[in-house]
Amino acid sequence: MPKILKKSSVYKSKLFNINEAKIEFHNETLTYEIISGTGNGAVLIIPIIDNKIIFIKEYAAAVDDYMLTLPKGKIDSNETIYEAADRELQEEIGFKSNKMKFIKEIYLAPGYIDHVTYMMLAESLEPSSLIGDEPEDLEIIQVEIPRISTFLGKNKIIDSRVYAAVNYIQNNYE
Amino acid sequence: MPKILKKSSVYKSKLFNINEAKIEFHNETLTYEIISGTGNGAVLIIPIIDNKIIFIKEYAAAVDDYMLTLPKGKIDSNETIYEAADRELQEEIGFKSNKMKFIKEIYLAPGYIDHVTYMMLAESLEPSSLIGDEPEDLEIIQVEIPRISTFLGKNKIIDSRVYAAVNYIQNNYE
């Protein structure tokens, strides 16, 4: 196993921390740049209702276009992943869950981003809303589980974490 | 559609560029932080041989552990995506492809990272090696297509782009 000899921050903004890590392998020592979030990670929620998954379409600033994603958001300080997931669900799609379950951790590109997203499964939904901080209304799309693959094929910009969620659903609900 | 009023770099390192974008929505103007790569994006290759996919396990610096991924790497300047994919294939798994095809673009977390990975399908493989810049040998794992879901379930740290690749394969090769 390689060994991290030294890790230090070279830049910190409101959201991101860029670190430099000196890592020793068998024959050489290399320097890597690593992006860390400044928070506690995020939750991504798979809401299931009547054998359908609730997706959202949301403006994605980095690509200046709309992306297909699922309800998600940063975990606030002193929030558990369950609390964060239930809050985001109420803010983004107007439901709360009476059966929220942690499924697994998702890593974006673990070679250089240490960001962790906690994938949550939300069943037994009932209407309940909270005001979120979204700058515009989100488009909400319910898709029957057997039709998800066809639906994904019609979307160009998809949050990579959606594929992890779909993989879980297709292995467990079809 | 929201409108980007202004976008400016606030920090630039060897690999990353952090931008601030002022974005106008119907009722408010917000400032977003966006991470851009400094290069031309990356390729991720799905190598298929005898109805098996060739995965790799590689040290992932940001999480200080081994991750499951596919052959991939940055596109060098003046390389096409096909050339980059064929080079990475030869460096990382010792094959070249006589049938390389571009499938789709993958976005990590398009809300705040503009990084694009070009997903490539590599068929008709034949042995051919190039020396890469990997600091240690990569573990290479061939998995039969019908067994991929079970195989993924046994790995804790998985590059999110692997799920996008697996989704493609399961829809087209099963």
C-alpha cells in the first residue's frame, strides 16, 4: 500500500480545499493534487413511490445546462445523513419518508476528489414540504422502474451518481 | 434558462481551475463556485474480450485506498479521444483495439464540476503494450458480463463513472 508522507492545503475557498499530497510508492515518490469539500459530504436520495423513481431536472452551473439528477444536497453541520436526506426530500420534491435507509457511499472520481455522497433509499413517502434554497422550481419526473434505462437514454447530461442509484434499483427492484 | 453574467478564475493550480460564476435566475442572482480541469477532459474505456469486461484496481490518492475503475486517463494536447483511449488501453492493460467507438459523455457532478469524460467502447482487442506513468502495477480483473452486478457489490470504493459504463453494457450486451 502506498504511503502518504505529507498532505497540505494549497488553496481553500468557501466550498473547496485543494490539497497537495506527497505519496510514496515502491520505487518513487509522487505529488498529487486532491480536491476536498469543506463540508460533511452530501446525500443523494432515491425516492420510490408506486414502483416509480422520482428524478429531478435542475440547472447545473458548471455545464450551464439542465442535468438529470435525484434529490440531493449537502449535509449541514450537526445533521445526520437521515436528517439531511429527509430535509432535502421535503425541500426538493415535497415528500418525507417513513422508511429511509442508507445504501452505500458513492465516490465521484476517487483518484483526485475525496467527496463522499451517501446514497439513501426513501420508501413509504407522504406529502410534506419545506422551503429550500433552490433559485428556481425543479422539474420533477416520476419514472416506472422498468422504463428507467430508456428514460436515461433520452438525457444527455446526467449526474454520474444517478447511474450508481439506477444500478442499485435495477439489481433490487426488477 | 438562467444566464451567466460573469465568470472569473479565482485560483489555478496545475490540474484545477476554480471559477466563480455570477448566475441570474428569474428572481435572484447567485454566485457559484465551479471546478474546471485545466486540460481537455479524460477518456474512460470499456474493454470487451470474450464477453468479459476488463476492470482495473488502482490506488486512489484522494481516498488513500484502492478503487475499482476502468482504463482511463487524461487526453493529451493534440490527441483525439480515439488516440487517447488507445494509448491508455496499451499503457494500462496491454491491449490495443481494432474497433474503438465513442459512446457518450459522462459528467461527474455537473452542478459544480465541468469535467467531461468520454466513454469509449473497445472491442476486437489484441495484445500491445506501451509504458505508462503508473507508479505501480495495476491489478487487472476480467469479469463476465452477466456477473458484473455481483462483482460490483463486492467492491467498496468504485469510481462513479464505472456505473455509467456498466449501465451501458447491461443495456446493450445482456
